[in-house]
Amino acid sequence: MWLLLLAGSGTGKNSISESINRLLAHVQKSVPAAGDFVGAASYASPQALVRHLTNHPSVVSHYGEVGIFLQQLCSPRANENAKGLLRLMLDLFTNSGPNGVIRPTVYSDNTKNTTTIYRPAFSFIGDSTPSEFYKAFSEDQVKSGLIPRFTILEHSGDIPPANEFRYTNPRLIKGLDTLCAHTLQLNSQGFTQEVLLDPNAAKAFADAEEFYLKTVNSDAPELTKLLWTRRIEKAYRIASLFAVGVNAYTPIINLEQARWALEVEFQSTTRLITAFESGEVGEQAISETAQQHKVRAVVKEWFTKPWAELQRYKVGSIAMQLHGIVPHSYISKRLTSDAAFKHAKNGATATIRRTIDELQTCGELRRISVADANVKFDSTATCYMLTNYKDYLSEPANHIPSFF
């Protein structure tokens, strides 16, 4: 499983590594070899990863700031070492399971040769800011199968308060003790543990398969179809993990676990599709599509957020919001420090103005005269009106009467 947490700086996503280490410290008191299940923080080469998995075929690694790591793998200028590591990771995801085999690689330098790996189970948990992750790849990485392998969880809310409560549930530790001991025994004997589905769970996955087939056999964009390709496979893996957590000896996926896993993958896939459609993917500072999307999003925000939240920006008035008018100063304050603008070649201010000009040319926004702004709102600020607010708001938060 490739799990990825996206969240802004300072939200606490770095606690993933701390939590793994803390849990492992408890488990190793009774199962010392449990440390074998934690992989390296990074691997210098595909050979290094193969050699590690030869002795420890079931590992999970935590990659901090994985967006930077992916930029190295996906760069058009990636070296042969990075390309080899990427190919190996793709193979490891595909060839996990009871019959999975990674065949050896032979080099002219015999010291680099690798051996066969049977039943590899290489997982990683990564964390990144959304901007670093989404600029790391392009459509090419969707076509290669890299991006559809990810399960993405994204936090877009406020920064939570620090959690000072350090209690670890003894039942959790006991369950992990049992799971680690059982898995170590299976690995030593070369066995795997089958995970079954109850009839209700099987029906849920069958329904999801039907949805998938309708999508890939429709006239949806090719990229959208590709992003859906591994949704069900990944949901099986998540649901299996739940079932194993409940009963490591006879795991059976139930309906609740199946639905939860399928919903996680549905949200993950639709988020990726939205990222491509809105121009978030790739280097945003040179993407006019991304910049236009950002301006549209901020304009929509102006009309959908409660006025009490907007007051802190100290721009405009509630009368503007109610009459379909957005002040330039709000757009500027919201976007000057955004990655799509602050790294732009001509600077944030000029790029914001150019983007707004393009939306005016397209007929989405219209600048109102200073005289009208002064009469209507007692303001001399530059302001724009929406030519059709329904394009921005499917369910407007406020009734917006025509300005003219």
C-alpha cells in the first residue's frame, strides 16, 4: 500500500514517524523482531531496496516530504538510478501477494546482482504539502501507473491544536504483538494469510466493479479512466488490513470495512481527477490554467464564506458581497503568497493582474467603474462583477441581485 497524507506546513503530519516509533518501542518489548517490519527512511538505489527486501520481505517505510522524493523520481532529467528505483517500486506494488515474484537483475558488475524476492510486501507512508506533491508529476506518471497506485488522504482544514495526550491503549499494543508474532511465523515458513469476504462485502465490491466498468467504457477523458484503474484493488488492500486488524488468524472483510475502504478510494481518486481538471498538477508557476483556477476559487470563496470570516481581511464590504462584487484587494491578499503566483516569472502582482485580465477577456469577470463603486459602495477600490455567478456557485450562499 502506498498511503500519502497531504497537509499544509505546521499541521503535525510529521508525527507519523514519531507514532510508528512509539508503537514499535512498545511491541518490541515482547516481540523484539517486530523492528524488521520497519524499512529505511530512503533507499539509495534499486539494488539497496532489493537487498533489504531479500531478508525482510514485509516492510513499511515512512517517507517524510515525499513530494520532493517524487520530484526526483519523476523528473524528465532523472538519472538512471532514480529511474531504476521507480521501475522497481512499480513492480513491487504489482507483484505483492501470495504468488508475487521479483526476478533478479544481473549487471556486468557481479557485485550489483540481485536475488529473487518471493511474496514482497513493500508499503510506504508518505507526507507532503499539497503543492509539493502535485507539482511533482504530470500526465505521464498517470499513464505509467505510478499515480493511480497512491491512496491519498488530504487535510485542508485549520491547523489542529497540539495533542499533549500520550496515552497508548494496551489493547492496541497487545493486538500488534499478536499480529507481528503471527506474521513473523508466516514469513519464516514461506506462508501467506488468505483474507476472505463475507457475502455483503462481496456485493459491495461487485457494485464498485460495475461502476468502474461503466466509467472506463464511457466517453470520459482517457486520463480520468486511467485514474480509476486501481481503485478497487487498493480498496481490497485497505479492507484486508482492517480485517487482519480484527482477526489476524481468520480475517474476513465485512460490509462496513468494504464500504469504508471503497469510499476512501473513491474520495482519493476524485481528488486526483479534480487536481488535473483544475490545473493543480505540474509546475503551477508556469501554468496559466492553474493560475486561472486559483483566481476562480478565491472569487467563489468571497461569495460563499460567511461575512464574519471575510472581515479579517479588512477589504470590501458585505454590500459588495451581496451585490455580486469582488474587490481586487481581496484577490490580491489571498493569492500574493500562493505558489502559483509568488514563483511566477513576472512576480505575483503582475501575474494576478494578467490572470484577471484574461478572465475579463473571456467574459467571466467585468471591471466596474470607479464612479459606480464610489456611488454604490463608497469605495474607490478596483472591483469586479461576476457576469454569471452560477458558473462559480452551484448553490449560492447569498442571493446576489444584478448590479446594473
